[in-house]
Amino acid sequence: MKKYIIIAILLLASVSWAGCKDDVCKHDPIQLARMNAYVLGAGRIACAAQQLGWKTGASPGTVQIGEIVQVIPPAAVTFSSPCTGALSKAYVGHYSTGSGNVKACIHLVSDNSVVACSEPITGGVDGIREAVISGTLVSGTAYKIVLASDDGNAGTWTYYYTANTATFSGSTDCTTYYDNSGIDLDSCTFGSNANRRPVVYFDVN
């Protein structure tokens, strides 16, 4: 019996890399999570501890006081959970040492409704900042990310990002978003789009 268990574990580990042909894929948290979830049954079991999102970026951009920005990845790389699991922490890259608070939120692509918003994430240092977030991601569901800057006097949030084909657009007329930890985005008016993917990711367990 022990021999069979060892063989099964080795087989699972080798198959999990089958869809990853290069080092970029193997170190990308979204692709790695998808590979592992595929082998384990495409979300029919609970998520193993993993991080979902985008962890690299070197260019600075800003979210003005009271502004929110939405990030919608192209269909080929939709931000979707490979399995069903609970959110526990949100991480956002902060550029330089300026002040500012931001919340990292997740919305459904299908109807713009909010799924979860983090507690306030504070700036002040250059690097990755984090806060608690509660909610559940469901296997195969498409999501988009919203970064919401404090509408008080905490300062502009400056983030790190990578230029790519993600749809990145801002709105300044949803001034209650931050205090309410998210509202339906149908009530927000978004401006012109940019091709940016900010450094933001989440722990899913």
C-alpha cells in the first residue's frame, strides 16, 4: 500500500508541470495554480495554499485621492480562480515612500458586483504592502481587480505596474467606494483605458 501511495504522489507532481513549457510559466502564480488545479480535478477539491495575481512590475503609476481603477485582463488570461477557496490576504506593490491608503477589491466580470475588499493597505515604504481580505473565489469564475484610493487626505497611492494588454481604467465619480468597501461598478463612469497590470495578488486557501 505504501508503494502505491508514493508512486501516485510522484506521478501527480510530474503531471502538474505538463502544461508549463518554460521557466516563465513555472514561476507565474496564475499559471502554476491552474496547472495544479487541473491535475487535482479542476476545482473539485479545496484550494491548496497559493497566491493568485501578478507579482512583478517596475513602472510607477498613481491612483489619485478618491479614485478607483479597474483591471480587466484580456480573455486569454482572465483572472479566474483555478479552484474554490477562501481569500485571506491582499498584496499591492507600493512605489517609493509617499503616504496613501488603498484597498484591493475583487469583482465579478459577469455583473460588476463586488466579491471582496481588503482592509486598508498603507503606503509609506517602497515594496509590497498587505492587509487582510475575506471572501470566497469559485472555480472557473472570471474576476477583475479594483484598486481604490482613500477618499480622505491620506495621499495619492503610487503603485508598481507592468505594461501589457490588460484593460486598466479609472473612475473619479465613485467617491463612496473606499468607505463602503466596494459598490456595484455599474454606477461608476470609467475614463480612457491604458495597458497596465499593477502588482497586486491574493492568498487563496
